[in-house]
Amino acid sequence: MKRFNFTKRIFSLVLAIFCVLPSLLLGLSGCGEALGSGETVTLYVYNWGEYMSDGSEGCLDANAAFEEWYFDTYGQKVKVNYSTFSSNESLYAKLSSGSVSYDVVVPSDYMIERLIAEGLLAPLNYDNISNIQNILPEFQNADYDPDKDGDGYNDYSVPYLYGMIGIIYNTTMVDEADIGSWELMWNETYAGNILQFNNSRDAFGTAQYYLGLDVNSDDEDDWRAALDKLKAQKPILQGYVMDEIYNKMENGSAGIAAYYAGDYLAMYENNPDLEFFYPKEGTNLYVDAMCIPKSSKNKEIAEAYIDFMLTETPAVANAEYTYYASPNRVVLENEEYIEYMGEIKDDAYEKMYNTDSVMTSSYENLSGDKLLLINELWEELKSDVTVSAGIYVICGVIVGIVAVCAVYLMIRKQRRRID
Amino acid sequence: MRKTSLFQKIAAAPHILWAILFIVAPMIFVLYFAFTDAEGKFALANIASLSQYGNVFVLSIAFALIATAICLVIGYPLAYFMSRQSPRAQKILMVLVMLPMWCNLLIRTYALMALLDNGGLLNALLEKLGLHKVSIVGTNFGVILGMVYDFLPYMVLPIFTAMTKLDKRYIEASHDLGCNGWQTMTRVIMPLTVSGVISGITMVFVPSISTFYISQKLGAGKIDLVGDTIERLFQNPSTYNVGAAISLVMMLLIIISVRIMNHFSDDERESGHGKSGKGGGIVP
Amino acid sequence: MKFLSRCYIGLIFLLLYVPILVLIVFSFNESGSLAEFSGFSFMWYEELFNDEEALSSLMNSLILAVSSSVIATVIGTFGALGLHRMRSKYVKGAVNTVTNIPMMNPDIVTGVSMMLLFVAVAAIVKSQSFFGFGTMLIAHVTFNLPYVLLSVMPRFKGLDKSLSEAAQDLGCTPARAFFMVELPEIVPGIISGLMLGFTMSLDDFVISHFVSSPDFQTLPLYVYNQTAHNVKFSMYALSALIVVVILVILLVVNFAGSVGSRKASKKRR
């Protein structure tokens, strides 16, 4: 066994040399990041899709603004490499695989809890993030990231934006009498027009809220009950999607979808037929926060990045771009922002901020075996495909024809050989 | 015979080294992952858990089979008719077959989805004409349609090549010997183009059975095929092992079916069925 | 009959091209909707050319396609030479079979197998930024190799052995004999291998999907990310441009190129 390990090591060393060599040769390696002022440092930012003001249609390009600000302040050129993910789970997979390193990531609450528990995040140094005082106090010392060192702030994360899950529906397709409850997502009248989340936690959440179960339940039966509900829903779904939902809801390809409140406003802008409600059974409140992974090579620049995003201009731009609710005081006090929200939709501001009447709960990090269970159940749901009799018949016919042809060809070959 | 020189001996060394490091070794890793658990201990649990994906496998094979059959039924006559056109027209048609092949698959699939979606152009037109809307995206039909649309050129091109290589004198001879059109077709043309057909079948079947983008877009994430399952399992390090087991089974499945099909090909020596046909034509 | 067959050809090609044509037409659509044409505009093209991400992924694609096809061609050509001279039929067959694996295997299996290899190596050397250009290059060279071998090998088989021997009798070293006598003969095979590799690499999505990092995004990966999110309408413009570029290349290769190399193409198949 030991010998095997040794050869494995030698073998992988050879491989490693092969893998690293080309990038070294071409000078594209990320190793030579000496902080000489002449050299450009790359800052890797990993965020949700459509989650930062990107300069389109005249809005602020937040990353470019940071690059400029950083150069003006510190005289160091920084290039932001901005990439996006579509679920907390895929972010986790990337971070835990250790194959890629990021400097700033923006996971949601329960995932931050998990990343902290697994030691994947670096504690923040608030000396470098002076604008942290812009964040409203109710977002500090959060359940997912308790303030253990007593400085009054979260130890590992700085809230970026927050919101709640609700149901978006198309008023031309859905009867007003049917709205108000999670029931709508299971209503067979709208078979083929319903979209469900394509990530396990949110999808299970919809079923759990509908059934009145605890979304952080320790009881396996609760999760199984939710699975049964989701399985029952599958035949009437159009599909499981994430950000494809934008196009599908905007062009009327689907009529009902559970999604994040801020994204609803973005869709509404392109399709005024869309409406939105928070289900009466309760729903999920989430906070997405900026964190620095332990593997970050430029922690100080990453902290400067977080600090910059808390200042008025980028914070307002991001809140306006995403339509998500901001935990940032300077945004909420910004007249132009409030006006902007009112222009989007009369009740946009209320929908996002006056949400005291809505029953909410947050996802928490689950124990290891529960995570495995959800994974298993999710696989069970996704691999639950039915092969209809019609498909069997068609395939039977095809195989039959092929078999006849094959036999014919064989006989011909045989006969030729005899000739 | 001259002794092989050192130069000739080592000429293939980099190639062989590369093949061992980056073709053989990855395969070994697939095997290794398929038969170990997350801690790296030997385990058969991954293989055992495959039973859960039985239906997914059946569905994938069925879809690939149906798509291949439709491609053959549409593509064979098309290739035949194309081969009967004037040389100049043939050349233009050939370019027209190859253009979709060289356009990225993602773009074509997305274009098809955007066209067929409930809120897409097709349904907008139907609505204007006062007809009933059709839902295609998110159904079995949609996924199969996507496969046929994406992979039809892969069927047409090899058959068309076989047709053009076919010696016209055989056809004339068969007419002279009193065959009617149908007899010429079944007794002369079809047997002589079997190798093209086999090539085409392989080139449609293999990508169809392993696709994940088509089912993601045209199946709206609801119709899971083997490719989707593998893709999803490889997004999470804790499920690499099951993913490797599924990849292994799919690989074996394809090797076996390609072997069986090649068995019926007349000239067994013709190698590189795989996807090689894609290269045909673009290179002068 | 002739008329009917023409109708059939026309119909199938029409169906094959409708989605692509719709995409091209609607890339000029002012509103960006794919269901209604509201007005003609170049704005999505303008946006595309201002989209740094799209442009840098195009650049990356080209860099990767050029480097991977050149490396694969060099390795594969010498490999073909060595294999051609190899005495042992057994080794020859084994190497050939192994090289063809990426061509026979579905892309997804090749992709995940390489990913597993890289993941394992990254875990052992504890590298944080292992995935990127290096892994992409390796993967692309690997799947280009069989195509190079496929186009170069037949050239070697068609070589007259006595030529090289004559050169050596006249005092050439075997290496010199190869470069002076044999290489020029197999150049067409090398070029077709190179072009094949280049285009395969440019087009590849599935394998890249598994071995890439956000550090190094190619054009197909960019398109994939676009279609997984809220699609920017500039992507339609990008798609339309790709279709047109490929059409032009195909026309040039098939018509202009055919004048000079008719003989070569006849020999090839």
C-alpha cells in the first residue's frame, strides 16, 4: 500500500510538471504575483449571475470603478476577474474542490455557516473595511455568522443584499382567485406552465413551506414528505431552471415560478404582465454576504474591494441594478434610489422592504448526514423519469427493423461465401 | 532492411508518453473513482447505486435510438437526392450540410429552443393565425427533436460521401440487367453505402446518448438523461464516485454498441468512425 | 421525380436553417425579443464589440486553438513517423487504439476522466489554481491527437520507402533524411491535421466545460454561461457573426481552394 502511494506521488509529480509547464512557458501563470506596483494583480470575484452592476445600459460598471478607485488610492493596478455561479451548491463545490481560488465570494447565509464550519473562510480584518458602519445593525451578529470576537460585526461576512422568495405569475395566464398560497405551484390547471428551482435547497424549501414543515428539520421523514410532494409536482412542471427563468417569464413561455423578489422586478421591467406575491404559509428570507475564502492570495485587496462596495455610489448602483433589498444605510437614505424604485413599480419599495407582515424563516446549515440525505433525495427526484409505453413500442419497432436488416445482411454474406 | 535509427525509435516517444499520461491515466482514474468511496477505500456502492438510474439509462438509449432512426430515415433519401444533383449543386449542398456542423452546437440548440419555446416565434405565429399553441420545450418530443436537428448533418455527410464514391457504372449495369428503380436502390445502392450508413449511425448515436445541453435546454431540466446526470454529479465532489461509475457504464455501453455496428460494416478496415467525419470536407 | 426530390432537399434544408436564420434576423431586432420584430438596429452588434468578456473569450479561444493544434500536430506527426517505423505490430496496434480513445468516447466521458485526473493531481500537489490554461491545453491536445494521426498516418503509408533509404545511402542521417525527403511528402496530411485540430479545438465545449476555470474562458464556455443566465441579446449578434464567418470559410475552402488542390483532394478519400 505504501509503495503504491509512493509511485502515485511520483506519477502525479510528473503529471503536475506537465500540467504546469505550458502555463509557465507562456507566462500566463498566476504564481508570479509579486506586488510590484508595475504589475497588475488579478482579483478573482465569484458572484451570483446578474448580481452586480455591470455597466450595461448606462449603469455603473462596479468592477471597473473599483479598479480605477484602487489605482487612484494605492497606485496599484488591479484587474477584477469576475465570474458567476447559479447556486450556493455549485459555489461550494468549486471552493471545496480546492482547484480554483477566489478572493471574494458572495454565498447566502446557510452556505456561509457551512463554509465557516468547514474552515474555508478567512476572518475579516475590519481595519481595512471602515465602511462596515454603513451596514444596518440588525444585519450584524447574524445567526449564520455570530460575532464571536465582540467587535460588533460578523466575523467572516459583510452583508451584500438580501431578499425573500416569492411566486411570480403572469396575470394573463393565472386566475387571481388562485393566488396567495404555495398551492399555486401544485395547481394542475397550470400544468406545463410552472417552473421550479433547479437547486435542491430552494426546491425542497417550496415543498416544506407548503406542507408547513421546518426547512431546517432534523427529521428524515419531513424531508421524505417534501420529496413526495416534489415528485407529485414533477409531471405538471415545465422544467427545473435557474436564471433561464428570466427569458421564460419575460416572453411568456411559463406562467408561474418561484424566485427571488429582486429578480421579479427585473422581469417586470420587461414584461408588465408579471405580478408577485409572498405565499401566506411563509417563505425564505436570505442574506447574501461578501466573504473572503482562506485560499485568497490577495486578502487585503479583497478587503478593499468589499470596503469599496459598501460606499454610496457602487452600493446604490448594485441595489438599482439587481433590485434586491440593500442592508446598507447609505442606500436607504439615498433619495434618488427611492425615486428609482418608485419608477420601476408603484409598490416596488414596499415589496422589497415593508415585509413585516410576511412570515419568514432562514435556511440554516444542516448536519453532514442531512446534507447527504438532501443530495440523495434530490438525485432521486431528478432521476425519477418515466419511460412511457409509447417509447417502448417505438424502440421495439426500431430494434425489430434493425434486427431484420441485420439478419438479411448476414444471410447475404453467408450466401455470397457459399457462391 | 536498414536498422531503425535512434531518431526513428524516439520519434514516437512523446506521443506514447502523452497517450499514457493523458489518455490511459484518466481512464484509470475513472476506474479508480468508480470502485472507491469518498475516502478512497474500495467499494461497490457506486455500482450498486446505479440501479437508481436504470430509467435514466433506458430513456437515454431510447431517445438516442429514436433520434438515430429518424435521422437515418430523413438523411438517407436526402443524401441520395443530393448525390443526383449536378456537381456544382452538390458542392453547394455539401457546404450547406457542413455549415450547421461547424456552428457551435450550443448556438444551434439555443436557437431551436428560443424558436420553439411557449413564448417563442413559432407560438407567436400560431397565435396570430388563430391556431392552438403547442408546447414542445420540456417534453420528450422536444428533446428528440433537438437531437435530430443537431445531429442530422452528421448522418447525411458520411452517407453522401459514400454515395458520391459509388461507381455510377454499377447503377447503369443494374438498369441494363433489367432492374427497376426500387431494385437498383435495394440491391445495388443500399448495400454499397452500408459503411456510410454505419458511420452516420455512430456519429448520431454517440453524441445523442451522451448529450446534456440538449436535454437541459429543450427538456427544461426536467428530462434527465445520462449526460445530465453525469454533469450534475461532477459538480459536487462528494458524488464524483457515482459519476465515475455512470461514466464507466456509458463508456462500456457505447464501445459495445459501436463494436456491434462495425461488425455489419462491409469494409472492416475503415477506422475512425467516431466523430472523424466532422473533419471531412473542410480540409482541402 | 426530379422535381419532387428537389422539393425534399429544399424542405429539409429549410427546416435545418430556420432556427439559424431566425437568430440572424433577430440579431438586428431593436427590442431584443425573439418573438416580435420591432425595428432594425445594429445596437446588439455595438454592444457585442464593447463586451470585454466576449472579446477576451474569443481571444482565448484562438490562443488555445492555435497552441493546442500546433502541439498536437508536432507530437502526432513524430508519433506517426515512429509508429510507421515500428516493428512490433502489437505495440503499434495498442498505441493506435489508445490514441483513438478520445475520438470514440463521448466527449463527456473524456471530459470527466481528464477532470478526475486533474483533481487528483491538484489534491496531491495541493495547488489552488490548478485549473486554467494549462489543463485546457492538455485536454485539447489530447483530443486533437487522434485527428492528427488520422490525417498523417495514411501519408506515411503511401510513402516510397526507397526514397528515404536512398537519401541515407547518399550520406544523410536518418533525421536529415526525414526532414529533407519525407516531410515534404506528408505536408498535406500535416496541414489537414492542423486545420482539423484547430477547428475541433475552437468548437469544443463539453470537454472544456469540465477542465476549465473562470480564469480562462473560451467562446463556447461564454455562450454556455450566457444561455444559462439572462441572455444578453448581443449573444444573438455573436451567433450570427459566427455563422457568417464559418460560411465564408467553408465557401473559400470548398470553392477557391478546390481549384489548386483538386488532385490532392481526390487522393485523400
